[in-house]
Amino acid sequence: MDAMVFLERIEGVRKVMEAKELDVCILTNRASLRYFTGLRMNTAAFSILLISQEEIEYVVARLDLKRAERDCWIKDIISFPEDTPDYLHVLNDFFTQWNQIRVGVELPELNYETYHYLQEKLANARFTNIAEEMGQLRTIKSDVEIKIIRKSTYIADMAMQEALKAAKPGMKEYEVTAIARYAMLKEGAENPSFEPFLASGENSWLPQRYSSDKALKPYELNLMDMGGIYQGYCSDITRTFSVGETTPEQKRLFYDVLAVQQETIRSLRPGISAGEVDYIARQAIHELGYGEYFPHLTGHGLGIDIHEGPIIDKGRTDILQKNMVLTIEPGVYLPGVGAVRIEDMVLITEDGYEILTQTKRNLIS
Amino acid sequence: MDAMVFLERIEGVRKVMEAKELDVCILTNRASLRYFTGLRMNTAAFSILLISQEEIEYVVARLDLKRAERDCWIKDIISFPEDTPDYLHVLNDFFTQWNQIRVGVELPELNYETYHYLQEKLANARFTNIAEEMGQLRTIKSDVEIKIIRKSTYIADMAMQEALKAAKPGMKEYEVTAIARYAMLKEGAENPSFEPFLASGENSWLPQRYSSDKALKPYELNLMDMGGIYQGYCSDITRTFSVGETTPEQKRLFYDVLAVQQETIRSLRPGISAGEVDYIARQAIHELGYGEYFPHLTGHGLGIDIHEGPIIDKGRTDILQKNMVLTIEPGVYLPGVGAVRIEDMVLITEDGYEILTQTKRNLIS
């Protein structure tokens, strides 16, 4: 992406800084860093972005310095030595100028020690949590981002379809999951967007949120949740399926949940609130008598983070807007019967929605 | 593993509590939780373990409750609602009894908000950081752990060998890495133990710590670092190789670094300090004239965490002991030539060492 794209994003930060009367921001959230720097980092690497109205300074580990200098649009890059507990000392020069200023930080992403260090170094500074504002800058996707998300979704779809095709009685949960994970990586996914899993039979309704060595068999429901990261952007899809016969109860549960999910998706449009969308799913599940077996949210926005705004859950007041991307994933977990969750990615359009995930919603794989 | 194994581990915590005069510990580090509960959790799941001299209480997300009740040796398990920011409120009952007591926490693993919450709820409590002590409990591996680590190492070896066999000129870095990742998952690895990567040519010496779409070609060195998690335990191996011809400089660099790595490994035995081992590698590299091109540590312990004690780096005073497991991985990154790092996992034995990783150290794949 062009440096202009990133400069526009930085303008967004600077507007937040003006509104919140901040002199400088210290960003440490990985999603923020990817969004504003454009630089892919190994998942174990740590970096820091400093933004004021005049300057932008990027602080990376020494091991990442040369690459950042080669690949990043930001020209002021400094490094801290790796494996030094006191890595923030490279910021001392800034801190000397910064006493008595107002600093924005992403509190949920700061560990206690870093926060404590900042407080000590900047004894007269006032800290403001801007984590939510930074997240909000990312909820409406640009055309370039939507194009990347489409490719990320394609990768997840393709991998899900390969896994569904491969799944047979006797195969282990982790073997099927491995096929999906490989399919994503082969297609250029950087990583899975979270730990993908297939939970079969009892594991589905417990639920067990990882793939074990349990073998698949008929008369059991299998719930598979997965997604990848392509050029920094996450995809996320869940399908529920059987590798053979199902009981009438399992069939009914499957088609009930599918109907609820489709009804919920049909409600999507700019102007509706996240809480209203959640209510549609929750109320429909309640009316089917499954009310107590739907223990999670109805959906969530996604982008650089696998979970970002808007969160589709009880009472949430966020208003859906054009070019938001989110999942709709109601689920019912019936002990002794099985769990059904069907999750699709949806783009909010001018006057409604477009379902991005294409994998068929079939009970039999 | 048997409940007795975990009870013995909890005894270790209680001895630390006695020594540090603590009434209760609140453990939140994922590695601690796996070590003391034995429960595998999806990488996105959060849980908390409370330990006093009399009680053990495990706190999990509502979605994980039934599975924890089925699979965990701990019988006192309570749950917090998912997606509630104030999830710690389930601990209020404890907090009411706990005012004016001494609490051990794992500070580096606590984010600011959680720490702040605890401080508010337990206004009269005294907090002590026990992160290092908890990590130290895991540095000497038991026979059962060593057996699992051998299998984890086998998986990494096998995957590395598949990748080396597959690597050909024209293949992209991420395609080769995908093969290694799939090989590990097929063999039952829970996940990679970190983000595996292959960095070729310029990417090796920058270094670029992820796999890109750059194609492999002769006269370039390729550095591949990877590992898996098997039954909770990490493996870690690096090989450097070429897919064709190499220059005399590249050859010399390869055999120089290999000699340094082997010399360093030969120094391993109970009683030597981590700093002395590091000095052997660093001094040898210095004498070869590569001193300024070795920008990282010489090695690290590993187990449930990919990096745990002992850290083999400058000035570290930890003394190596029987049944520690660690890596030795000196590396030299020469701009314009290439990078060479060779990393093996080593078990410290009664009177020396045993190299666990078996993949050959060949310049040509």
C-alpha cells in the first residue's frame, strides 16, 4: 500500500489526539502497529509507534531494524536491543522532552511493568486510554482493505471445502484440521487467524475448543471453526457437518440453527444497532426452546484483529455502517445431541449486506 | 498425567509461597496454567488459578467449564461469563476474605487493567511478583516431561527433513514453510511453538523473521527456524541450507558457524553457567572476525514455553543442571553474503549432554 494510505490513517489518530487533547500517543497494540506501519512482524516481535502532531517515530527490536528500514514507509526508525528488560530506555530522549505532557496509550495492551515504567519516567504526564478510539478507526474498511479481505475469505472458504471433502469416518479431529491449515498456508495465508479446531460429538457441545485425536463417526455433529490471515487481514468461518447418518434430533437442530443464522443475516443493513441484530438471533433461538444453550455472542467485526468492532452482542449500541465486515454465528450446544454453529462473514453494503463466505451450508460433508 | 504429578508441582508453588511469605497466589501465565492444571486450552482462552496452602481454585471461561470439569484433576472449578470486561468479579467472594493478605502474582503476564482491578479490590493486600519463581519450577524436567519433549523434537526433526527434501529453486519461502507446518500438525502437534519461517538470501541477513513469497535460488543461504508443541511441550530447530551452488564465502561462513555451534555444545555439562556457555560461542565468533554480526543470545531453555530458563546469554549466572533442556543457536548474519544459524535442542545429562535434534547439518538440502 502507498504511503498516502498510511498518512491518512495517521491523520485519524491525530484527530483523536486533538479531540482528547493529547500531545503524543504511544501505540503498542499489534493491530494498531500493522494498521499504521503496514509492516508485517513475526508474531513474537514487539514494536512501538510514537505519534505527535509533528512527528512519527517507530521503535523496533534491533533484529528488525534493517528490514523495517527497507520495507516501512516511516523514515524515523530507532531500535532497542533484544532481550533487554529495560528496552524502553531508548525512549529516554523523548521522555526528557515529554514531561508534563498528555500521553495516549492502549491500556489493555500494556502490561503492568511497561505501564509502571512509563509512569515513573513521565512522572508529570497525564495518561489517557485510547484503545477503543484506535480500534474504532479500523471498523469501516476501505476499498483496498475489502479487496484483501475478499482474498482472505476465499482462502478460508477453499480450506474449509478441502477439509469437508477430506473428512471421513475414522479420521481424527486434528488430521482434518491440519488439512485446512495447510490449504490456507499453501495459498499464502500468513498464519491462521486464531487456533482453528474441529470438535466432534461430545467435544462439540462441551465445547472443546481445540482439535483432539478423537475420531469422527456417523451420528455425531462436527463443528469446525477456522480462518486465515492474508496480508494482515483475518477471515473466519464455521461449518457444522456430519460424516454419515444423523439422528432426527440432530437434523432438526441443524436446520433450526441455520434458519436462525439466515434470518439474522437478513436483518443486516446500515443503521441497525449491534444489539438489535443480536436480539433477532437470541429471540429466535429462545422461541425454538434452545435459549439456555446459546452461550456466546452472535457475531463480531474482524479485520486486522480477529475480534474487533462492532461486537454483535446483547445491548451493544454500535450502529452498523456501510463497509463494516463482521461475522454472524449463532450456535446451540445441546448435551447428548450435538452442537451446531454456522458462521459467515458479511460485508455491510449501501442498502443491506453481502455474504462473503461461499462454502455451502450442508449437513452432510 | 496422574493427579499426583500435579499435586507435587503445586507443592513446589506452596514452598515458594512459604519462602516469600505469601497467603495466596493468583496465576495467569499460560505456561503456569498448563503446568499446574494439565489442561490444554485454545490459544485464545484465558483462565486463572488460585492457590493457597489449603485450597486450589480454577477459574475458566463459561465456554470451557464443562470440559474443564471433565478433563481437569482440579475439582473446584468456577467460571466467568465470556466477553464480560469485568470477568474478575467472580473472584469477589475470595476478595472479601482476602483483604490484608499477601498475594503472589505473575506481573509480566498481568495487563494494567487486571492489576489495577486487583489493587482496587484488595486495597490492603501486598502484591509480590513471583513470575521468575514460577518459571524456575519448570526448568528441571521430569522423566515424563523428557519423554514428551523427545516426541516433540521428533516431530520438528521430521518436519524439517520433509521441508529440506521439498525445497527446490523457484519455490517460495512460504511454500516450504507450509510443508513443515503441515508435517508437524499431521503428526499430532497442537500448534507450531512460534511462527516458523524460512528466510532466503537478503531476507536471511536482514533478518526477515517470517516467510515471504520470495523464491529460493542457488548462491543464496536459506535459514529455516521452526518447532511444534506436542502435549504442551515445545521443540525448536534451525537449519541453514542452499538449494544449489554456494560461493566460497558462503561455504566458509557455514562451516565456521557449524564449528562454533558444535564447540559450544561440547562445553555443556552440569555445573557450567549459562554465561560461560555464551562466552564460548561469542568468543569463538569474535575470533573468526564475525563479532559484530552475532546480534542475539546463544540459546534458551524450553519446555511449555518456547523461551524459558536458563537463558544462555552474556553474563547470565544460572548454573546448568541435569535434566534441563535448552537450545544452542549461535548465528552470523553477513550483509551481502548470507546468514547462518544452526540450532539444536540439547538435554543436560549426569555428566554432559545429549543432542536431541537429529536432522543432519548439511549445507546442501
